[in-house]
Amino acid sequence: MASAPQPNLPLFYKDLMPLNSRDHADWKVGTLEDAAFMADTHAVPLTTDEFIDAQRDFPIVFTIGESPLPIALFGLNEGVNTFMGEDNKLNEVVYVPAYVRRYPYMLARLHPEAEELSLCFDPSAGVVGKKDEGLALFQDGNQPTEYTQGVLEFCRRFEEAGQRTKSFMDELKKLDILMDGEIAITRADQPDKPFVYRGFQMVNEDKLRELPAATLEELNKNGMLIVIHAHLFSLNLMRTIFERQMAQGKMPALEGAAN
């Protein structure tokens, strides 16, 4: 059972193994008892398909660099997740990004030159293995069960959403409406010492408004405009997350970063 190549594993994944009927015919999948894998994660990747749902609970910003990606902020500082309790479970009902829901599975290329993606899983999660109880992964020797087919379909849809997200980000860069973000939040007891958060990107509202009418109309028709607005509306939750951190005693030094 060879693991897939893993020079740079994505967030959450510590190992990656291709799922196949030869090695895993009698394996089963149990239930993740908690979400310890994301307990110290403050930023989770997001697809544009999820902006409308996610903007109700999290600020949505974009990473810095040449290839920015959308992220949902569970906290404003590295290692701070304000939605996780001490039991490593969500402490309230919020939207859970698809990136989290697909774990410990993902589609990956087994070899750099491979054209097709294969369904893989993280064996370190401990949820997939030789178990007495759980859902079977294969049946009749080598046929994927309904559960496995569902996982594969979910991961396929996630990859498709990822492609739509890339197209969205490419268009934002083409329109040149992204800017470096900076949020300064003050506490009532220290009005002269703001907490400053940088290290992320956001849409420049002034540049958005200045786009030609024909461009704005096209953005409205192709659905991008409502996604952009969801991002902008979500920024109001920066203070909400800040207050959650303060209530949980997770406040950093006065200079922080949201990425």
C-alpha cells in the first residue's frame, strides 16, 4: 500500500493514501469523533459556491501572493479558532466549509504526469481502516459501495467548484480590484491602542464602483457581483470574531495578522 506523492500536503492532511479495492476491500470507515484536525486553524479555504452561506458566519478574505485564494476566518490570529470548544467540537451551529467536510478524503494525482485524479484519504485521521464496525468501502469484492461513490462524487463537485473559484480569482486580478487589506479594531478600554490586522487581500470598493457600466452589468449577469458583495458584507464580521476572541481570552499582542 503505497502512499501518494506528498511533497506539499494541503491543510489538515498529514499523509495521503490512494483508496483501492485491492488493498482496502475489507476496510471500513468510522465516524470522526471530533474535529481536532482543525482545532488550531484560523483560516479555512473556501470556494465561491459557498460565499453566500459562509458570509453569515465568517469574514471572507483572500490570501496574499500571486495566486490568491478565498479563506473563511474562524479567528483573526494564527492558531486561534473561536468556533472550537475544548472538546475539539464546534461550539455552535455554523456553516462548515466543504474543504472541512471532505476530510479525510481528497482527489489527487498519484503521479505528476497522471491525467486523472484518484480518490485518496489521510490514514492518520484514524477513521478509515480495518474495523469491526463502520460503513464498508467496497462490496462484492471490488465494487465501491454507495458510501464510497458518494464520497467520490462530493470530491468531484469540490474540484469543479475549485475550478470556478480559480476563474473568479483570475477575473478579479484581471479587473485589478483587489487591494491589500488592513483592519484596525479598538477596545473601549484602550481606544488609543488599536489591534491592527494585515496580511490579507480584499476587494477595493472604490475600484469596484468605478468599473464601466458594461463591466458591472456583465459581472451581474455571470453571478460574480453577488459573490463579491457577499465577500464585502462578510467583512463586518471582523469585529464579531475579534469580540469572540476577547471573550475567550485569546487576544494577541496589539499587532496581529489575519492570514
